[in-house]
Amino acid sequence: MLLSGRLLAQYQEPPGQRTAVLPLGPGIHSRFVKIVLDSERCTGHGRCYSLAPELFDSDDEGHSVVLTPEVPDGLEAQARLAVENCPETCISLVD
Ligand code: SF4
């Protein structure tokens, strides 16, 4: 049985059976972390898209736009950096 992420954590093997854990391929996420941006509170400092340009961009007025709501593997550190450096605390990460 092929399982990934959250399903694998919840799966209980029947007695006497082994589950093959296969490596995740490109585009398959090992975790389900999503970026939530409170656009009402964004004042356009630009720290998020400067520090995490693969996850955020700016609109015409300099306010943040999330490029990829589901954080791809390998970009978790960028996402956390954006969260920690937003002066308005309007970026959060949820499972
Ligand atoms: S750092 Fe925060 S306030 Fe600044 S543009 Fe990004 S989301 Fe908006």
C-alpha cells in the first residue's frame, strides 16, 4: 500500500503485514503546510517577498501576494523566515 504524509502517520498495519514506504517524488509533499496571509493587515513592508521570493510576490501597491499557498518541499525555511520577519504578523503557517 502506498501512503504519504498524514495518511502514513494515521495508518495502522494489520498484524503480519509490512507497508512499503516509497521515496516521495518531485511535486509530492511530505507535509501539508500552507501559508495563510491576512491581506487586510499587510502594510507592504516587503520583507516577505524579499526574504522568500519563491513563495511571495508583491501587487502593484507593494502588498504581499502568496505565490504558492502549499509550501513545497525545501522551502519551509523560507516560509518560516517570512513569518518571523513580518512586522504586522499577518503571515502564518498551518498544517
Ligand atoms: S512582510 Fe508582512 S506586512 Fe510586509 S509585505 Fe509581507 S505580509 Fe505584508
